[in-house]
Amino acid sequence: MSAAAGGVSGGLTSGRDQPAADWICVAAARNVLIVDDNDRHLDILSSILSSVGHDTETCGSGAEAIRRLEARHFDVVVLDLVMPEVSGVVVAHEMRRSDLNHETPIIVCTANLSIARRQLGDMPGVVDVISKPIDTAALVLAVSRAPVRPRPARSSHSRATV
């Protein structure tokens, strides 16, 4: 079994000793919303996913995430659980109630896997939980493996002109 398939953390390299982000290819670019209250984590997550071809948007609070999720469809949400005021758990629950993103896959990034599993054990839509510090390959693979769902149809494109 390869290191990527086995989920080995950290230090994953190709046969030429290159970081994983240099050799992992993305089959289809995704629009990814990254939610974390730590600016450094936002930069790291965005850099990793952008480097393999995904379009990323970042926000630094749960409240901001809920506003963006109500305004725009995303293919995947990468979500920190522990944030002040509005936690990642609240964001996940609100997503399930929204029109645009109620089926959007969620990838949780957290420093405490046991708390994440306990809080999100039966949360619909959580497709993966990744620990911090972030394993580049695990993050890229989680986003690429997240289920693809059809984008909402635009009303202007659904009408035929005669």
C-alpha cells in the first residue's frame, strides 16, 4: 500500500523526494470555501489547495462563513471546528438548513480528532476529518475524493428563448 493510500502523516514525498503538492494532480478543480479563525492556517490551507488547481475562498469566522454559504454555492467546505462566537459545528448545522449548500461536502480540519469525531459523529455531509498540523497529501486527497454534486441551475440559463 502506498503512503498516500495508507494515510501516513507528514513527510510524504514522491520517488524524486519532492513534496506531495508538487506531484499530486487534481482531476477536477473545485470551488472550496476554507473557514478558520487563524490567518496563518487560512494561508496554508489556501496555498496547498490553490497549488494543485482548486479555486479557494477564505473566511476567518463562522458568522462570515454562514453569510457566504447563504450567498454562493461551493463544491467543498474545509472547516475548523473551534472558533470563537460561531463554532464549526454551528456552521455545519446551518449548512444543512441552507438552500445552496445543504449537500455540500464538509472536510473538518482540527487539532483534536477525538472531539471532532464525538461532535460530528453523525453529522450529514462530513466526508473527512483531518488533523492539524495539516498533512498536505491528506488534505488534497480529501478534497479530490469529496463527492461531486450538481451545481444549482441558473434561472437565466434554464429558459429557452424563442
